[in-house]
Amino acid sequence: MASHIVGYPRMGPKRELKFALESFWDKKSSAEDLKKVAADLRSSIWKQMSGAGIKYIPSNTFSYYDQVLDTTSMLGAVPPRYNWTGGEIGYDTYFSMARGNASVPAMEMTKWFDTNYHFIVPELGPDVKFSYASHKAVDEFKEAKALGVDTVPVLIGPVSYLLLSKPAKGVEKTFSLLSLLPKIIPIYKEVISELKAAGASWIQFDEPTLVLDLDSQQLQAFTAAYADLESTLSGLNVLIETYFADLTSEAYKTLIGLKGVTAYGLDLVRGTQTTDLVKKDFPKGKYLFAGVVDGRNIWANDLASSLSTLQALEAVVGKDKLVVSTSCSLLHTAVDLVNETKLDDEIKSWLAFAAQKVVEVNALAKALAGQKDEAFFSSNAAAQASRKSSPRVTNAAVQKAADALKGSDHRRATNVSARLDAQQKKLNLPILPTTTIGSFPQTVELRRVRREFKANKISEDDYVKAIKEEIKKVVNLQEELDIDVLVHGEPEASILQRNDMVEYFGEQLSGFAFTVNGWVQSYGSRCVKPPIIYGDVSRPKAMTVFWSSTAQSMTKRPMKGMLTGPVTILNWSFVRNDQPRFETCYQIALAIKDEVEDLEKAGINVIQIDEAALREGLPLRKSEHAFYLKWAVHSFRITNCGVKDTTQIHTHMCYSNFNDIIHSIIDMDADVITIENSRSDEKLLSVFREGVKYGAGIGPGVYDIHSPRIPSTEEIADRINKMLAVLETNILWVNPDCGLKTRKYEEVKPALNNMVAAAKQLRTKLASAK
């Protein structure tokens, strides 16, 4: 029985690629140095899978940034502003598209479906001249072959590529991206022909958009694309891989009807109903790559249950046509549990990272072939039983408190307009008040202090003193820049790589476990270390009150208390899979509610509860949106329903398409929302142009913090003017897109200086116009 892995983490077990990329970007190492690190990582991954007995090993899933940007490079679809003149796309052009440069901004970045991974959105139009401009897929296939490993080269499918794209600036929004299929198919044919010539026998096309709600025209595009590719694909085994959700019956019919296709990869973890479609109608003689090992979570597979599912499918598709696979790429999991030396043995026995999932896939394949490893299966069954019965998983008091939430919508008693009036009397802010989102640059020295404290190399007194000094530095800088509402910069989370301190909060909540090297790529070199929620959640003691109070004592200006919201903590963690996600979210909401009320009692008048990942968790199917948004929005309201009218509640969201959930955002009933806007070409503002009324405070981001580029005062003023065309002056805030943790002070200071100057310039202009 054969086995298959959809994709594998790229960063390396100790983030080797991250450090190589950042060294290259900082001009501390050469392109050759970067290439060597990448080649060593690829070699290690391929040999690991080969050694584990995996038959269908992927290649071209390695990337310096993301696989969609790799496809944009393959197709030569470089926007004109990057001044690419043709030929093989090099690092300068590639990384300029991803990160921007001193002259031009980066391309838009957004979430990869409902994950915390990101991709660079292609910008396309009728005048794009496509050309075969990156031979990466062929080069990596040859590289693996030279190492003695026969791989399955993986490409983003042509239809999904177009459906994930957007019309370029200046192109009509109604432009049909699918009309470009005849222009990109010839490039795909060139790539396929080269792969065949290089000796490939299989090829994998990832077409994840098949799990979305597609209309008949979009489904027809898949049929047309693969009919056009059929003759070129002749002689190859062709796998179409889907993941992250069920297929609709219409999409399933389209999939199994595609010309020239040998095999279908299906996510049977999140796509539980897809199994029924397979049992009803599966084409004779085709392969089913059954994704029964979860590629998006870190829990050990229930091998007995998966084996039962596979045996049922074997009876439908045939013994020699069933391949055991992961549900999606293992990119979304941590790399190897072997590197975790501080997890206790009980919790560790419940987990499986990417390396362990490769072993699980092969163990299931061997069991199906009659070579079951009884000891391995027995150990797995014992771990499953231990997790179900462990007393550390359940807390009766927490469950009772969460159950008591039913029957109330937890809204604040006063409407937002009246609250804003009360808050303005207390805070006395100017029009177009300026603020930042939370974090400030995390220096090498700051990371060293926290690392040494965690390693017990410095005392708690020395640690607190160092953090207070850093907070004072950040407060002084903001006062010098004349920012109106300050933040303390989150230095106590300086060693963390997670937006908005999710790990920091998780460390102080019960029911969470933490890894040492459980890093997962978010985008580019950005890695995160998601906490593991294994049990019921509660807050044993205050988490941020000391630091927020300390920061507020250093200034007379309002100081934001900084918290992460329950939905974001949920969506940016590896979440227990033994109860519904909303139940866990309500437990987190109650813990954050306790913290909000303690901050208010400590004299913090502005409290930001970030929900950066609320949109990210939106199910891929529209039929499931309403239920998710109901409990997600309710969870946020629970956190702050008990505060006074004079306490201003902020929230923050970033890097997603918010337009389709704007009414749910309004329903969150925050006093002020700051939201990513600049990198997505101010797409958010179109909602307000279309007549949506927003009465609370709102700060669409005025510049992109994920690029090293420093925007001018004029550029920022122009963005604010565009906002003033659709938003009332008295509700508009001025702020960056997101937190400043990833930037350097030499970038942050001039950017914020220009931001404040733009706000002051427009205040003067507005005052003189009265």
C-alpha cells in the first residue's frame, strides 16, 4: 500500500531558512550562502521521507516566500512597477514583489484560505505578458533525482492561481481573471514538457479553490483547463490535490470528470462529508489519495479510527488504488517532536509534529497492506485513552461558567455614540488622533534579556528593571513624536514571534502547553510558535496589569492596555479537537474578561483587545459563516461587556478581506477598530463608498509595516484624505497597518514622524476650512 505527503515545512527544525533569509536581506551573507542553506534543507526533507518509506514524495513545495509568489514568477507575471526586463527572475525582483523596496511597495499579502499562513496576491489584467520565467519546479525535481530520490513535482493549478489573483491597479474590478486561462496554459505546458523530459512520472496540481463555493462558470474553467492540458500530460500520472474542506457535489463531479487525471487527493479530516461522495461515485481505475492524517494540527492520529476509514474506502476504490496521505501540506504544523525537551511525557505522548505524521502515514499504509506494527498501534491507542481520561484536561468550574453564558448577548448597556462622547470628555483627544497598534521593534538586547530570564541566568529584579527601561524608552519616543494614544511596546514579549502576544497570554492561562521549537511559518521568514490548548482554559492571576500600570505611570497621555482577543488566541493556537471550537473560545473569553476588568480597576482608560485573526477563522463555505460569526463576535463582546462607558475598547484586525464581514465587525460593538488597509490597495474603503455606515471610531492603516519602505508625509496625507472622503472626521484615527515588532527603529522613527506630521497637516487644513 502506497503513502504520500502533500507538502512539508520549509523553515527547518531550528528555523535555518528564516535566519538565512534575514541574513541575506540584511546583506550579511551572499546569494550563494542562501542557496546552500536551502539546498541542504531540501536534501534533508527528501531523504527523511524516503527513509520513512513514503512512496510519493513532493518536490517544489520548498519556497523562499510562498508557493503562489513562486507561481507568479514561473508565469512571469511581474507587475510593471518592479522594472523587470525579462529572463529568469532573480532574488531582487522576487523579494521586491514580496517585501517592497526603497522605491515601490510590496504586492498585497493575504491569508491562505482559513489558515495563519499568507500568500502574495497576484496582480493580473488583460495586458499582462506571461512568459516562462522561473524554472524552479524543474530544477528542484532534478536536484532530488540527483540525490537518488524520485519525487512528485507540485504546481499550484492554473485555475486556483487565477481564482486567488486580483485585477491589477487600473484594471476594471469586473475583469474576468479566468479569461487569462488561454494565456497561462501554454506556460504550464512548457513546465510539464520539461518535467517529462527530466523523467517525472507523476505530477501534482494543487487546486484548493475547488473546496470553495464556486459557480458553474468557475467549475467549467477546471474542465476547460485540464482538457487543454490533456495531450501535454499524456504519459504522466496526474494528481489533483484539494484540501481544507469538503467538496460540494458539483465540485466533486467536476473533479472526477477532469480529462487526463489519474488521481484525486481529498482532505478527509476537515472534509468529513467528502467520504460519502467517494462511496457513492468513484471512477473505476483511478487513485484516491486519502488525506486521513491531519496536516493542520499537532494531535497524534487515532490510528485505529483512520485504519477503519481506510478499509471502508479500500472496498470502494480497490486495494491497489488507495494511497494514504496527509489532509494537506504539513507546512501548517511544527517540524519534529524530537526537538521538544521540555514538554512533559504525558502531553508529549498526545502529539505528532510533521516528522511524526510522516511515520503515521507510512504506518497506516503498511497496516492496510497487512504489515501492521502492533506495538506502534498499541502505543497510539494508549495515548488516545490517556488523553480522554486525564484529569488535567477538564475543569468543572470553567465548564459551568461557560455554560452560564447561554441566554445573553453580552452587549454594553449604552450605544457606541454615547460612549464615544463620554470617552472624549475624559480623554480630550484631537481630531484624527494618532496611535500605533501595540508592539515596537524588538532589539537584540531585549531578546537577550528575556531569553536569559527564561533560562534563569538573570534575576527577576534585573529582568523587571530591564523591561521598565525599555518601556520608558518607548514611551519617551512616542511623546517626542507627539503620538496621542500610547502603547508600551510589548517588551515583555520580546522573545516571542507571535503577533499580539498570543504565546505570552497562553503562558499565563491554564489549559495551555508550550514548545521550545514548535515553529510554524506564517509568511516569508516570519515564524510563529503556536501554543497548544489541551484542556479547559482559565486565568489564575492578572497577566498584564503590572506592565500596563507601569507604562501609564510614565506619561500623562492615555496608555493602551494590550490584550489578545479570544478568537485570535483560538485561531493562532493548536486547538484541542475533543470539543467544539466555540466552547474553547468562550472559556478564553471569560479569562480575558477578568483581565479587562482588572485593567480598568487599575486606571487604564483605553484597552485594546486584538482580534487580528477573526476573519481568518471564517469557514470556507458561506453556509457555515453565520454560525461562526455569531459565536466569534459574541466571544469578543463577552470580554468587555462589564466596563464603564468612559473606558474605550479598541480592537485590531489585519491582512484579510474584511469587506464581506463588515456587518459582523460593526456587531462587535468596539469603540474603535484599527484595521489593515494600505497594503491591500485600500480595498476596505470601498465598503464605505458603497454606503455602509460606521458610527464607531475607525483607523484604517495608513502605511504597510511589513515592508522596510518609509512612506512620505505626502503619501500618508493622501491616504488619510481618501479616508475622509468616505468617513466622518470625528471617528477617523491615524495609525499603521499593524504592530511594529518586525521593523527596525531606523525605519519606525521616520515613518511614525511622517504619520504624525500628516495628521497635524490635515488637522490644520480641516480647522481652516471651518
